[in-house]
Amino acid sequence: MPELPDVEGFRRVVMTCGRRRCVTDIEVRDAGVLRGVTEKRLCGELTGKRLKKAWRHGKWLFVPTTDAGPTLVLHFGMTGSLRCCRPDEPVEAHDRVMFTLDGSRTLRYRDQRKLQGIQLLDETALDRILGALGPDALAVDRAEFQELLAGRRGAVKSTLMNQSVIAGLGNLLCDEILWRARIDPRTPARNLSETALRHLHAAMGRALKTAVRDGRVPPRRSWLTGRRDDGEPSCPRCGRSLRSGRVAGRRTVWCPECQA
């Protein structure tokens, strides 16, 4: 599932593929990924517009257009991605919408499961989306982080995954961050000490720094992420067998020794 690092990678795709390029054609191959906008309106309002500097908040990607036009808004659900292709490259089965830019490049929204998709929004609608989100995980300083988690009744993992608390963290990142901080994911957030919260914030920063650079949560063998899907997964730090269960409705992996 795309998380903050993946969406930051998609932002870079837009910047290298489409910034300042004009949308010369749009092909909607599957309108099932359009949210609150028709194919006719999407094509009518974006064709002829130039793409401006893309920006991201949490797992949302925003691409403004010229001439005070609407903002192209993308969310990638569980399987979405953006690809920059040549116009003559073969179309993949899950390429749902294709934006031709200056006739020389094609920005493709690719998604298998179609759980989220593409919107075209004005400033008021943008404010509604942003108003429902917490601060971006890359921008949260330690004091704000501690304030956001203080007093929360739920498990610390479910709190970290709550986009209205902190925007951008998903299942893989949360497991990785909690493993690095040596915190059991089932621990109530309000039970964490100031020291534990400090370690958690530092672990989040370190994990995000590497993952953003890679454009994904990397499956490195030195990371929990690189071990969680082994047949008999073991902790990269202590070698003990990892435990798996469900927290916040999601498969959760942790080390019963390191995260006791």
C-alpha cells in the first residue's frame, strides 16, 4: 500500500515528467477511478492547462494547474502508482487514466484495485481534505508529536496510522518505526513515557529519511520490513522469531523480545 515515501516518489515523477508541460490529451480508460468528476469535465478543464509544482500532504498528491485552474488531486489507495512513459509505450492492463504532456510524455495513473483515485478540486474542496488530516509526518517536530499522542486511548500503532492524527504513515512504516523504537504496537499511546515518545519520534524521522530517498519502504534485510514476509521471520536485531497479529484491523509484526 503506498505510504508517504511512495507518494513522495510519485510527486517526483510528476516533477520530472510534467512540470510546466501542457496537458495536450487525456485518455480515461476506466472512469471507475474518477471521484466526483466526470470524464467530460476532467478532459474539458485540464486539456490545455500546464502542470505547476506538485506538492504532497500525507498520502495525498496535489498538482495545481495554470490560469487559476483546478487542482488535480490523486490518492493511491492500496495499489495505485504514477508512471512517466513515452506515448508509444504499450499500455498496461491497469493504466486507468493517461495524461499526454506536450505530446512527448504520458503520465499514467495505474491502479489494480481502484480503492481511491483522481479528483479535480477548487480551493474550498482542498481545504476540506486538508482540514481532516493531521500534520504531515515529515513536518512534525518532537514537541508536537508528543502532544498529538498524549492521552490517546488506542494502541500506539492505531494512533500512528490515524491520518487525522499524523498524515502519511501506513502499516509497514508503523511496524518499522515501532520496532526501531522497541515499543510493543499494542501499547496504549497514553501509557508511553516522555522518553519512549522521544525515541518513537526519532525512529520515525530516521525511517522516513531513508524511505523517502528510496521512494518506498525498502525491504532491506536490516529492516523489519525486509523480514516480515519470510516463511519463518526472525528479528534483524536479536534473531528471535517475530510475532504476527492484528492491530487496528491490520496485520502487525513485532519482536516479542525487543518490543517487550
